[in-house]
Amino acid sequence: MSLTILLRCHDVEQTRAFYRSRLGFDLSDTAEGTLTAVLHGGALVFTPADLWGAAPGFTGTIYLAVPALDDYYATVKDGVSLAWPLQDMPYGSREFGIRDCNGYYLAFRQQA
């Protein structure tokens, strides 16, 4: 099963720059002014539209599986706001977390 998440963003161009230059996502402009960011099959769609009558916000963490997690961490860690560093978690996952330019929490975990 694939999953795509639609999120409100503060600014599409700022979001584009962050996801391209700091996280290495593949980006494309999509329907009605949205921006789709894809990394290893995980997709996030950002819209500047106020579809929910609220500021950007999400009460959770979005997990993305990536191969070669240690290499990816070394590539991105200095250009992002780390929420937690790369570590082996007590529940069996190897992961790290960041906070993106819109305030969303993303966790990157080792792809099985």
C-alpha cells in the first residue's frame, strides 16, 4: 500500500527549496498549485490553500523508509533542524527525526 499525505505549507517556494536542497526529494508541480515531494516511494503533497481553515499543523510524525539510512543522515543532518539524532530505538527501529520548514516532524527509518 502506498500513502500520500496532503499538507498545508506556509510558502510553496520555501517548501520546494527545503525539500530539494536539504532533503534531496524529487519534486513536481501538481494540480491546483500543489507541490509533490517524493523520496523512495513516499509522497508528500503541499498546498498553500487554506483547505482546513487552520494554520499548517499536524499532531504526529510522518515516517519515511529510506535505504542506506546512515549515509542519508550524514548527507542531511547539518542542513536541517534535528528533532532527534540517528539512533537505534528500543522498539527495534533505526531512525532519526527532523522538523521541516513548515513545522512538520519527519522521521527517516532504515528500509527493511
